[in-house]
Amino acid sequence: MFSARFAYFPLLFAFLLGPAQVCAQADWAQQINGNGSNLNDVAFLSTTQLVAVGQGGTVIYSTDGGMNWNDGAGIGAGDDLLSLSFNGSTIVAVGKNGRVVRSLDVGVNWTEENPAAGPDLNRAVATFIDNSIVVAVGKKDGTAFTVFRSTDSGDNWTQLGNPNVPTSGGKDLNAVAFSGDIGVAVGIKSGANFTFLRTIDKGLNWTQINLAGGNDLYAVSFVTPLDVVAVGKAGVATYSSDAGATWTKVAPDPSAANLNYITFNGNNVVAAGTQSGGFNLVYSQDKGVTWNTATVNGGAASNINALASSSSIMAAVGDGGTILESTDGGVNWDAQTSGVGTNLVGVDIINPMIVVGDGGVVLLKNSQAGSGGGGGGGFSGDTYGSDAYPIDVPFGGEWLFALFVAGYGLYRLRS
């Protein structure tokens, strides 16, 4: 116990830390990840099991809802991992230079499943179609589109070639989405046409579909088994009402700046991306046919780097510690207090919400109180390195004093 002469330290350190840190203390639980590598993607496997992947082949996992994190075992440092997908306890992560790694035990142990050193397998492009088939797409391989496919849950991979995929005029593929047997991949424009590839047999054979007035597409999502939305460069948006067989370009473009990400909740679709004089968030209430600009309450405009949705809430995270939440289908958004200034690049929601970013930042929201209603809630978080350690002491004067004398701004916060 600290002596009584430190009884007034809470007021002093409340001033030193600033209102964002202190305000967040009442509502949020902070989690600390000892791996300082940038994190690129995160996912809840269940309400208690989480996995995140990132720079240099980093894989970390939690078995207690994100409270504590451990390094995955079995793979060494190497190419960055950009995206992960899972089915039950089986997880596949893909990344640069064709890197593929797999875990069969919710992220504890990993093996290299590299199909061969080759084109980058891009962010958010690996997906389980059923219990065993996995598809990943990426940068073009010479003149051919790059599509890798596994039929044994990611253990063995085949790079599809002629006649399964077009082998001439290939472009980088940036994203892929499936609904049942039908999948759509989108990418860099081909001449004056948008680039769409479509499969109706779980990714075995792909057909190129042309749509004039093209621009690069960065994200695609099935809103329903028939309704598909794709967005991209300079705020372009396209939609299909027949599972990707034919496409229509939205006019006018929903935004003037790049739209890089999509999320949806029912018929409500949100797209976001590069800032352009303000937050670049647009929404549709009719499955991508018409669009409007969202209203953001608070926060400094920044690039949005990831989106996620649950049945009741949408989340957007971005540069400079930006976290935004919406509870009305993306029409209105409230800025949250993250407590960090680093770029945030991944988010997933069950309940709570998990956010990851540069420098190994991991933020966990353990209550929805105050969210989406005027910015009443907030996150707080940071990471620690080799010469620092987390502390877990009672909230109050001793807590703040320990934070000060440790000198690194790391803490575990309890609501």
C-alpha cells in the first residue's frame, strides 16, 4: 500500500493523462499485447477465442475473450500475414509472397502451408466456402489472374490455371466473397472495364465479366445470396441483383475518394475508405442501389482502415486511433475515445468488440454502454516492449501512481 502522502496523486495524474484516458477508465477494459509487431487482421472464433495476424508472420491468440494474449507456435518470422479466415477450430492466414499458414487448434500451433513462393495473397481475400474448401486471390501472376484453392481445409493448395481461370489479361485481384457455391472476385480495372471474376462451383472455374465505365475495385460483399456490392477507386460503387451474373454501376459515385471496405447489417450497407476533407463513410439502405453520406459526430477526420458489423452495431477504425460506432445502420456515427494515437487496421465484433493496429495495439471493449449515442464510451490501450511489463493493480491513487513511476503508460483497466 502506498503511503498517505500520495493521496492526491489521482488529481495530478488525471490532469497529466488528459480527459480521454481518465474518461475511458470507467467504461473499458484495456488489453495488452507484448508483441510489438503491426497487426493486420483479427477475428473472434468464439466469444472467448480470438486470433490476430500481422507483420513478419506474427500470430497471437487469446482464449479468454481477449484479456490475455500469447504468441502462436510453430512458424518463424517471415512474410507479413494480411488476412485470416476460419472454420471452427481451423484457421488459415494468407499474406505476402504467397505465404499461407494454418492452425488446427484455434491459433495455438501453426504450420506453413505455402503453395509456393509467388504473388501476394491480398488482404481480406481468404475464405472458407464450406467445411473444407478455401479460396485465396491476389496479385496477378504474369498475365494470369491469381486464384489458389484448397479442398482439404488449407493443407494442400493448387494455383488454378487454364482453363479454370483466364490466363491472359490478368489483373490484381483485391477481394473475394462467397455465398454458397457462388463467388465473386474483384480487382484492378481491365482497360475501360471493371474486373469481375465469377464462379458457380465453389471456386473451381472462373469466368470474367465485363462492365463498361470501369475503375479499380477494392472490396466486395454478398448482402444476400442474390445481392452483391463492390466498391473502389474514386468512390465508385457497383451492385448486382443476380448473384454477380450481371452488374450495374451506381451513378453518381457515392464518394469522391477511394472506398476500400464494406460491411452490412440486413439491407443496410456501409462503405468507407480514404478521407476527403472529412470522414469517407457512405451508406445504403437498399442493398447498395442508392447511397448517401453518413453523419459523423466528433473525431478528427482520418482514413478508415476496417469495418465490422454485428446485429446491433457497426464499427469503423482508422488512422490516429480512430474508432467510430453506429447503431442505426450506418446513418449516424459517434467517435469513441480510443486512448491511442496509432493507426488501427482491424476490428471484429461479437460482444465485446476487438480492435488491433500498428505497433501491436490490442483494444477490447467489454461493454456497449455509451456507444453510438454521443460518444459517451471510449477505448484505452497501448502495447509494451521488451523493457516494459503490464501491471494489474487496483483502480485509484495507487493505480495512477504505479502508472507514473513505471513511466510507460501501460495498464490494465477494469470497469
